[in-house]
Amino acid sequence: MEITRHFTVTTTIVHENKVLLHFHKSLKKWLPIGGHVDRDELPEEAAIREAKEEAGLEIVLYNPDENLEMDGTRDLIRPLHIMLQDINDFHQHIDFTYYASASKFELKPKDGETNDLRWFTKEEIEKFDAPQNVKIRALEALNILGK
């Protein structure tokens, strides 16, 4: 059995002690913004692009490291987590998980994207019926980036 794998990004976005989630149309659950990494695209570029497409937000990715540039090399923004997700018996996603800050609550998803987006407080997330990894990551992002 051959398993195919795709690289994906997930970005938990925080603004003023709230975290943004969207209701995924096909999976029927609340998830952070995310999507596939395009060919020749860096994961951090994909995270920024997906936030713009799915929510209309300009974001700043949280960078847990001091990045260096030297001798024609540079450090990329390190995701906080890298997860392997079984999509089905023959397909997996290798997901780069980022946290980010937004400067506003106003959402403007591109045409064709879901309009079912919502900002959640810490208390709402704690009581929320969402996948455990979504809750854990949302609370962690709020702890790091909340004000």
C-alpha cells in the first residue's frame, strides 16, 4: 500500500485575547485557518497566504527563535508544532502549525471561502466541542499571544 503525503499549514490567529476559528465545510468541525503548501512555496508563506484568502487578514507569524541571515542562508520561521495527520488509509498531511497575531477583528474572506468564521475567548474554547488538538493549540496560542 502506497501512502501519499502533502505538506499543509495551520495557523491559529489571535487578536485581543480571542482566537479565530472557521467551520470547515467538508469536515464539519471548527478548525484554525489552513491549507496546502503550494509547489515551491515556503510553509511560512503558505500560512500568510491562507490567512489572507480564508479570513482577509494580514498576520504576523509568531517566531519562537531569533532568526539569522548569513552567507546566503537564512532561518525560516519555525512552526510551533509539526503534526502527521491521517486523512484516510492512503493519504496523510504533514502539517506545519503556526501561531500568529492579527491587528483587527474585521474579516473579509475571498469569494468561495467560508463565511463561517468566529473569534472565540479562552472561556469559550475551554467549554467548546472541538477536536482536542484544536483546543490545546488555541489555548496555547492565547497564552503566548494574548494581551
